[in-house]
Amino acid sequence: MKSISLLLLGMVTIPVQAQQSQAKSVRPNILFIAVDDLKPILGCYGDKMIKTPNIDRLAARGTVFQQNYCQQAVCGPTRASLMTGMRPDYTRVWDLKTKMRDINPSILSLPQYLVSQGYSTQGIGKIYDPRCVDEELDKPSWSVPYYKKSDKYISRLTGKPEGGYQDPATKAQYIKYSAEGVSKGLKGKELTDYVAKYVKPSVECANVADNAYNDGANTLYAKDIIANLAKEGKPFFFAVGFSKPHLPFVAPKKYWDMYKREEMPLAAYQQKAKNGPEIGYHTAGELLAYSDIPPIASFSDQKVGMDLPVAKQRELIHGYYAATSYTDAQVGILLNTLDSLGLSQNTIVVLWGDHGWHLGDHNLWCKHTNFEQATHAPLLISAPGINPSKTKSPSEFIDIFPTLCELTGAKIPGHLDGKSLVPVMKNPGTVVKEFSVSQYPRPSNKLENARLGWSDGEYMGYSLRTEKYRYTVWLKNSFRSYKPYSEELVAVTELYDYSKDPNETTNVVGEKEYAAVSKELNKKMVKFLASQQNKYRQ
């Protein structure tokens, strides 16, 4: 690990003359759009109900990666991997509290590398998870200080949101309980948790302007930033992060009005998979943190997931769709800004959602699994001179770093875990990798420990996704891929056949007709883990 870090530290040093020369050359700009908790229910991914005309407009002039997967289905780890081109077992960010550079001080990020290539790199909104980087939102990544929220762009009719909400009654309650908590001497997370017990609704439909919420205000701010970047005449990497459709599902009323509550599609399969191990599931703790959920939530005999009344399921799904359409409108403003400034012809546009989201499938809500609905995430890349297309070639978020290097003419750093997707963009039938890999850690399950005699309190599930199958291995004793693999570490395995079972209703790993498939995929998994161990210990 140390030798790799030292290597990366040396890689970002480039002579000043070379930087100046690169800056003078005509190189494409990059608009880098991140969307929190956006799953691929988009028009360009085949969804017939969602209204996302602007994302679909971007898709119509770019490449849609239909089989793209995240590295870990939670914000901090997957964003750290995406931004560095390295898997979670290298970044060592597997949670929402580890700071990336505390573990790897000299780790190289994509925008940091682009600075060395003559780019101006700037950002606003949620790109990294703020809990996993410094207060400057990873200072080494940006050539100017990261843009923070500005009250200048918030709607004057409503003023700033309170706790993310604009409904007057909710804002009043939020202010009341915040003051009450402060009077009790609470601060930080204790204060936040105190207020959330009383006022933290999971949805909000308010008749307000787009810029009443932070995403809309940041979009107006981003317009001005792009205009300034255009005047500078230097190639830029501008990252814009949107927080919706992350919980709470808040959006202006006009976006809720695009959909009818009674038409919201309930998940087709709301049960635990047959033969599915409990370790693969969770109890939707993130959603339980919202004040309107605990009174109506219950837990089934399956000991997985969370039962919600059908009316609440439809309300949450309605909110997710409305919040997605709200974000789509903000994307449209950014694309229109590029067009109006004459930048579109020389700007690469990348749009990604950091992971998927369970909307009731498997009786699950939120993310935090290795299942399809949590790991399948949208990725769109539009680049000058490359024809639009859709591809089912496997891709992962770690591939974005090397892809943008090749598209901008920069040398691809040799240490990256990902591969350039440019060959796929030029020929959608091309395959640059055989499978994608996601992973998810799981703490000790006391019931399973007692039943099976597992000795350790933490497991890591590695999930290999091919075009047809998902093969997952849960490994005990705090295994990570930089450690030696042994069959004795395997706790349980899973195999799902998407050609016959797209809803993952049955774990077929032990079935006779899948014996050869299981053996072959296990061989690929072991080979992958060995390759990671060899690479990370160099």
C-alpha cells in the first residue's frame, strides 16, 4: 500500500512549462454531473412512466451504459472509488465516517490529476460525500476553493429551507425543536437526532419555485460559474452535484403533479429470495430515521426488509419520481447554459447516479445491498466526435477516470483499477471487461453466528455481475481483497439468473442445473480476488 501511495504522489508532479503548453491547446471541457441516489429509472433506460426529457436529451447525443454498476451501494465509498478510479479495498473507505486521505494521504483523484494536465477544476454541490473528505470537500481536487451554498440564489419568496424543507408548518416545527434542543445543551449529531424525532418527514410537496430548495439554487449558481469559466478560455472540469432524489423526497409541487399517485408502480416481488441468506438483507435503517416512518413500519417474519402500507409505498415512489423529474429540470438548465455559451461542441458531459435504490423490492427500501436494484446505476457520457449509442457492455464507476483521461488526451495513470470505456463508446459492441464487481460490508448477525458458529463480527460480500448472472460470496473474518483468500473464509454464496429470474426470487447457487455455472463464476471470483491482493500489496 505504501509503495503505491508514494508512486501516486510522484505522478502528479508535472513541469510548469508542460502545464502552460497544455492549457494553450484546444482540449475539451468536462461538465461532470453527479446525482445522489439516482437509479436507472429514466426514459433513456427504457422506463415508460418517468419524465426525464433533459437527461434523455443528453443520452440522445452520448453513450448510455446500460449495464453499469457501482463499487459499493452507499454514497461515501462509491464516490471515493469513482473519483480515484480505485476500488473500496484500496481507498479503504467502506463507511460514512472514514476520510479518504486519512487512510491514503497521497491518493490521486481525477480532478487533481486534471489540474496537472492544465485544467481548471471547480465544483459545487455533492460530489464526494462530505463525511469522507476534508471540510474543503477534498482540497487537492480543486484549482479554486470549492463553492459552498450561497443565499443569493435562494428564492426570496420562501427564504432558506429549514432542514431541507420548505412547507411552512414543517419549517416552523423544525425551528421550534431546534431551539428546544439547543436549550437542552445539544449540538451536532445529538441536536440533529433530537429534531428528527419530531420533525423529519420522508416527503414534501410544496408549491414553491425550483430555487426554494438547495439543488435549484445551486443550479443558478452553476450557470454563473460556467459563464465565468467560458470567459477564462482555459479547459475546465466543472463538477455539479445534485442531492435529489435522495431522501427526503422533496420537490416543488409541479413535479409531483406530473404523476398520479394511484399509478405508481409497486415492486413486483416484495419477499426474501428463496434460499437467500439473511446477511444479504437489511431493515431499512436509513428510512426509519424519518419521523413519519416508525409509526407505520413493521417487520415481517422473514426478518428482512420493512413492511409499509401500500398507500405509503405509493407515496414514497411518487416522491422519488417527482424528485427525479425535479433534478432532470436542473440538468436541462445546465445543458441549455452550455448551448447558449457555444460550449456544447467542445464539452464532454458525464452524468452518473452514485448507486441504485430499493423501492420495495425484496421488501427493501434505500440501498445498502449487493442486489441489482442497489448496485445498478446510470452512467451517460457525451463526447465531441463520438456518435450516440446504447451499450450493454459491462462498466463500473472506476472506469470513468481512465475514460476521461483518454477523451482529453491525457496519459492514463498506470495504477488505476478501471479501464477506459472509449472503445465501447466508439463501438457499442466492444467489451473491455467481462464483469463488474460490487461489494458490501455487513456487521455481525448474531442469529447466524450462533447457528453456524461463525467466529467473527464482520463480513464482506463481493458480487460479480456478468451479462446474465450475479454471483456473490460473503467472506468472514473481516476479509478484504488485499488479504489472502481461502475457501474456509466463505460463509455463504448467492447466484441469480437474470435471464430467467429478473426479480431475484431464487438463489440457485445450490441447484444441480447451476453447478457448472457456480463453479465457473467462483473460479472467476477467486481469480479476481487474487489479482487485487497481488496489486494492492506491490
